[in-house]
Amino acid sequence: MQTLLRTPLYERHVSLGARMVPFAGWEMPVQYEGVIPEHRAVREDCGVFDVSHMGEIEVEGPHASDLLQSLLSNDVDKLEIGEAQYTLLTNEQGGIVDDLIVYRLEGGRYLLIVNASNRDADYDWIRERERPGSDVRNVSDRYALLAVQGPRSLERLGIDDAPAFTFAMGEIDGIEVMINRTGYTGEKGVELMVMNEDAGALWDAVLERGATPAGLGARDTLRLEVCYPLHGNDIGPETDAISAGLGWVCALETDFTGAEELRRIKADGPARKLVAFVMQDPGIPRQGMAIAEGGEVTSGSHSPMLDKGIGMGYVATEHADPGATLTIDVRGRERRAEIVKKPIYKKEGA
Amino acid sequence: MAAAESYPDGLQYHSEHDWARIEGDEATLGITWFAQDALGELVHYEPPEEGAEISKGTTYGEVESVKAVSDVIAPLSGVILEVNAKVVDEPETVNEDPYGEGWLVRIRLGDASEADDLMDAAAYKSFVAEQ
């Protein structure tokens, strides 16, 4: 029997009354008060998520940037110190081993923050391709990560605004943190990386400052409303970046694993595309439901902001235009959905 | 706001966490506090058609929260007389008032004797305590 891992905040989640569930080998809070109030807190004010289950990998050395440039889809050479980049770890077929954010810490030192479910696979993948002059370390067990997200998050944390995809060392209520201007909700916010031993104090400080604790349930509905793909659902080793609509993070002029295949897919045009849709009929689409026009739902849920079922899925390119109707098999019932332009949810006035 | 835990007297309970309020040859059906709490805030109710026949122990509808869908099991057999339209429009009504405004269907009973092996509130409470 495999024991589930726990983050340094486990006892705090339990004492807040969280419902704990297994996720990627971890025992994580899926909700505290409820998915919908937590979702609204992030859209309207400020929520905090424990995402310490995510993995951290450091790559260091005079050839660190060469190694990463050869493995990651985006152009690592564009990163200045203090900048971060969304990118893909790709296989020879252009499939997605993982999606991650790479941070340039120093000239020859990078940090990769990766999905919890892939942290060992990513580490092995990179280690196997390691070359002299680059050192790869899995430092996941040293750090905790809190995502503080929402329009009032900076104000509540008492920190200044900064451009998205930058980071800096800083302090919150005397606790040393790496402040990353990144997130998975479509809202303004930060992800705070902190030493494990300081995680409890940081969590307490963030709650004291008025953030609403939010679980993986709200994290999923928030990311789906803004169409951020979830690795393992919407993207994976069998799905290529172009069909997934992630061509914008592929520097196809550079030479990374699978680039040639991706250039071919882009030139020929992908046979299918990852589309976003909103239900026109009642019912909630769920992962794995068949789409009559071809393909299946890769992510589906209820949108708290639209109060409708929403989802994403791959459909044949000729059926993939916004405005087209899809027919989804919701447990034996045919229900209509309309393909929409991504993101599904846009802030009013934004 | 979600209701506080309660299992009113006068209702009869099925082990699949459904309740029935029997009045003459009709009954009102719904899900218990325990069931709605396990699901979380409901966002969809897939009701049966009015006039449909339902039979005890089998599915007659679905209730769904953000994270999960659950079949609703009939505690008694009968014919659907009415679907609660308020719950179709505002499924969270079930969380707010599971035994009142949050009822799911009204039926004409098929076999009144089926009620004999349902639990009363005291028996259901001890059943829930073991879950």
C-alpha cells in the first residue's frame, strides 16, 4: 500500500475542516467551505492555495541553458535573470511530457516548477539527457509553494505590482519568500516559494491578511474558465503542442526535442484541435464523455461565473471553429454545446 | 447557506440516503442532509419526466456538484406526478433546505407496503453514524 505524501500544511488544512483527497500521490485539500465560494473569493478578492505538491528541479552549470534549450519548447535564451517563462518539456513526437515554468535564477542557474504528478518523470527525463557542464537536482522536498491569487491579492499581501512572469526575493511579515508573478487562475496574483520549515508561518500570515483558503476543486474550475490546460487531462505525451493550441510557447526556429515534428504539424495544419465550449443544454460535461462530432471531453465542469457547464476537448479541425455546435453524450443523453473563443471566462472590462 | 445536520421525524429513509414523506397514496421524495453534505453545493439536477414510472431501489434522477455526480435512488416505487422546478432552476436549494423547498419529486405510490422496510429517523441516524 502506498502512503500518501503530505505537505507541511497538512495539519492546518485538517484544522480548517478541509476535505482531503488523494491527488498525484498527495493528500490534498479539495475544498474547505465549498468550491463555489472559494472560486468566487479568487475572482472577486483573494484566495490562497497550498500547491506544495508541485515539483522543483534546479539546473545549474555553464551548459545549463544549452541543456534546457534542447529540451524545452520555448526560447530559454530570451530569459533575463529575474524572468520566468511558460514552456513545455517535449518528446520526439512533439508530445508533451510536462508543462512547466522555468525561472532564471542566476546566469547559469534555472529553476523549473513542474506538475506534482510528473516531478519524478521530469527529473529522470532531464537527468538522462544531462551533459557535462550541467547539474540537475530534484529539490522538491525542500520547498513549499503557496499560490495567492485574486484582484486584491497584492494589496492584501502588501506587495507592489510587477510584470507577469517575473520574480524576486522578498519578505512577507518577516518570512523570506521567492515572489513569482505567476498563477493558474487567470487573476492577478503571486506564487510564493518558501522553505518547508517556514511554510506554516507564511500560510498563517497570508490567512491573517484576509486570503480565503481555497482547494484543488476551485483551482480546477478557475483554470478551466480561463482555458489553462491541465497535464494528464488536456495535454500529455500523446498530444502535440500545436493541436493543443500551445504553438505560442514553441520556438520552432530553435532545435528542441520534437521541434521537427511540430514544424511538420504546423505546416500541414493539425488534424484536430483543443477547443473550449459552453453547454447550451442543461448538464455538466465531464472528462471522457464522447463528442458526437469526433473526439471526447478532456476537461469538463461547472463554471461558477457563467453558471453553466463548460469544458475542453479535441475535435476535428473542420468542426473546431467558434460558434460551431458540439453534441456531447452526457451519460446517454445528447446535450448541445457551443464552441467558444478561449478563454471561456473574461473579466468584465478586461 | 447550507442547512445544519438534521433527520426529521415523520419521514422515512432509504439506505441510499433518500427520504420519503408519505401522505395518503402520494409521497414526496428527496435526498438527506448526509447526501447533500457529501456532494457539496449542487449545481445541476437532472429530473425524471413527469408521468415516468420509477421503482424502488433504482435510479430516477441525478444530482451533481462541481466535483461529482450522484444517482438519486427511489426509496419507493410509483409514478412521477411533479418535478420540483425550483430545484431544476436553483439546485443549491437542496443544500439550503433538503427536506423542505429542496424536495425532488412527488409520486403516486405504486405499492404502499414498500414503506415497511424503510428506516425511521432514529434508525437512519444510527445508520449514518456508522458511515
